[in-house]
Amino acid sequence: MNADDIRALQAPIKEQYKTTPESAVITLKARGTIGEGITCKVDTGKQIAEAGLHPATGGNGSSLCSGDMLLEALVACTGVTLNAVATAIDLKLYDAEVSAEGDLDFRGTLGVSKEAPVGFKIIKLNYHLVSDADEEQIASLLKLTERYCVVYQTLKGGVDIEISHTVSGG
């Protein structure tokens, strides 16, 4: 795919969103059900992923860790956005790797220390790019990637979460 291809692909979508802005608002959904032991089966839309306790909280390592899944979502979204932006601005990437790592203090999650935060203290996002582009072009690529990456922007800016529940008899 080249810059003209991606522009042609997205042009009618962009036009629709300009003329009918409400059509651009889409609700994405995720669903999970509790599984055997202390796990949750998450329907990814492609297959079922089973998340469980991280070994640092008592898990045996056989289930996916939701913290890893969060980082994987960031890497996936950033990688797709990076590739789309590079294509759109006609910047040649011969190869690219995106990696993320996050530091957690599990004392917070386990309630061992009220001073220890629950959640990532920091997430480090790293790009390894193979390209002939100059530093200014790369800086523009990364700026646009961060600007348009949904997961990056959500994590960076935070988001309100509305909670509701229902209870059925067992």
C-alpha cells in the first residue's frame, strides 16, 4: 500500500464523517466471563484469550496477564498507526519494531502497602526504525503516530470510566 492507496481508502470515510459527524462515533466492546480457578475468558473477536493472575500475585504463569495485554494493545495500536502514518506521508520504513514495558509495584495490587500505587508507575514505549528518513521526518512520524494512536492517547490522557452492575440469582 502506498500514500495514494491509503488516501483513496480513507477519503470516502473521512467525507462521511465530515458530513455526518455522528456516524464517526462507534462503540467498541469487550466481554469476558470468569473461568476455572482465578481466570477470565476474554472474547477478543478472533479467539478466546484467558487472563489470570500474574505469578507475582499468585498465578502459575499459564494464563495471560492483563497488564501484558494492556502493553500488547499499546504496541499493536502504535504499530498500526505508525505504519499508516508512514504510508500516508510517504515515508519509507524498511522495518520497524515497537516495544513497551511497564513498571509495576505488586505491593499495591496485593494490598501490602497503601503507599504503593496500584497500576503502572511508568510505561516506556520504544521504536526501532529502519529508514532513510532524516531526523526531522522521523520526529514528524513519531509525533503524528502518538497524536493518532487511540490506545496511546487514552493511556496518556486518562479516561473516565462509568461503572454499572446487575445481579442475577445463582
